[in-house]
Amino acid sequence: MATTRIMAIIEKTEFSACKVAGLPLTDRLVKGFIAAGMTEIYVIGEIKGDREVVANEKAVTIHDVRNQEDIPHEGRTVFHIRDNIVLRDSLLSQVATDQGIGAFRSPEGKLLFTIGRLPERETLPDVVLSHDDFTLCSTLQDVREADRRLFSWLYKSTDGIVTVKIDRPLSRIFSRYFARFDMTPAFYTYVNGVQSLLMLWFFLHGGDNALFLGCMMYQVVAVFDCVDGEIARAKFQQSTAGARLDTGIDMLSNILFMGGLSYALWDIHGDSYVALGSYLLLLALFGIMMMITLLYFGPKGGSFDVLSLVIREKLLASERLTSVFTAVNYIMKRDFFALVFAILGMTGHALLIPYSLLGGLIVWNLAILLNARSILDYRYN
């Protein structure tokens, strides 16, 4: 994200030390401003001296001052806010980037923050925000509500319908609890890798219940896969290395599922599933290697979601085709087929899974081949 020339001033309140998603309210605003591209940030309150703060791999020097008079703000556009306000990150980024002036208020008319020159604060035009975009912390109960609402904001534009309706409501229970601990998002990515190995163990050693337990565990892995990303976004710890690790563990869990499922089906139903399982693994590995290569030589990283992004860009001119692609994309996402496969495996219909996988992998590989040039040319905003 590009930097902005707006200066940020944060006033401490009696709620400064209260934590939302494991971060004190002051630190949360500081990191939010850094993530939004601001490089001049002052905190009015206790003097600690200049200090470096990192948010989403960006480091900025923060200036702690005693009074507003100690801040060189003359002639500058200032984002002025008290630290007992928790803003939706997308709103913070939007207003910081737009650089429009105004006195931003709640629907009830309470002043939340201002953007403009400090001497002109009383004459700035009013801008009314939706209750969905902020939480004003006036009590400890408000702080707890801010924590709950923050995690409800942590969705991704590429989320599938099952993720939105089922996986994230479940994963947020874990994310809210784990966010209070000083553990990196990568720790939870590795935990999900261990759960993927447990899924494989169920397929290999589950006996008569192998298909039931393995397919059930695949859905558990799909739900817990949301946790690392939610914590990374909640605590401003997103990184390129973390995204790569998450993608790698996702692909590993998919490969382990296909291999474990094929073994369990062979163990129960015979040799025909050895060949089918081999085809699945080869198609999956071929698609993964193509995507890794294209990401390396194209946008220099990112997730496999880039495939759906480039296809959607091609179809923007046609509303009907975009709607068709959206529907197809929903059923091709891991969140959807993990849930379907869990249901099939737990209801005694696991024999349908490898054939569904075969069709899906063929479509996925064809989509990669047809859009390879677009992926190579794609650049993230």
C-alpha cells in the first residue's frame, strides 16, 4: 500500500491498556495507521521517547509526546482520534487514502475523529459513519464487544460461501481465544499441519471407521485453516512468508487427504482405487507445481486465489458470465468440497469422493493452463 502524507495524532484515554485481540487499544490504532500507509504518528500521553513499531512487515518510528503543543502540525492535514475507538480496518485504510477532510461522527452525532487542520476542527464538515464501521469503548463491556466485532470484520473478499456461513463463525471462536496469547500466526499454521497428519493417521489406522474419521478431520482442518489468517489480520502480523507457509500447508493437507482417502478405499474396496488415487495425486501435484511456477515468475508470491482473481477480471464486462463463474468458483473452493466430502464420508458415501475430485482437478488444471499468461502478468494492488 502507498504511503499517505496525513499525520496521525492519537490521544490516550483511561482505556489505553485495555486489549482487543491481544493488543492494547493504543497499539491497535498505531498499527492500524501503519497498515493504512501513514508514516508520521504521534501519541499524546506518557512520554516513552521515539520507538519503532512494525505492522504487516512495515516499520515506522512512533513519537510519544506529552502535549499537543509538542507536535509540529502547522499547515498539515491531521487524522486526530482518541484511542478508545476501534475502527474497521477497511474504513481506516479508505479514509486515510482518500485524504478527504471532515468531522466523522456516530449516527447519534458523537464526534469520533477528525481529518483536517487542527485549528479548523470545529468547522469541518460532518461525515456520519455506520455503526458497522466502529466501536466506541466507553465501558469494559464495550471493549469486550469491540473484540467480538473485530473478528466479525476479518473476512476475505475471496472467501467461499461455506467459509462465510460455517467455517468462519466456528474459527472465530478459536481465533478470539488464541489471539490473547503471544504466538505468531505461523504457529497456528503448523498446528493445522499437525492436524492434517492426524487426519492421515485416521485414514491409515482407523479401521472400520477410517473413512468416517478421516473425512470428519478434513473438515476440522478446513475450519482451523481460517485461524492463522484471522489472527494475522487482527494483530497486523500479515507477511509474505506467512502467506506462502499457509498455502503450502493447505496444499499438503489436500495431498494427504487424497492419499489417505485412496489408501482407505483400497483397504476396504480393493485394487481399483490404487490407480484412481494415483491419478488424483498426479493431477494435484501437476496443478500445484504449475501454480507455484506461475506465482514465482509472475506476481512474485501470493496465494492460489490469484487464479480466481484473473478469471474474474476477464469476465467483468459480462454480468451474466460473472454470476456463472461466481457460482462455479464457490463449489470449486476447498471450503465447499471439504464440507461435502465430510458429509459423504460420514454418511457412508465415500466412494463418490474420488470421482468428484477427479472432475474438479481436471477443471482446475485446465483453468490454470488457459489463464497462465494472465497469472504471469498479474500484479497485486
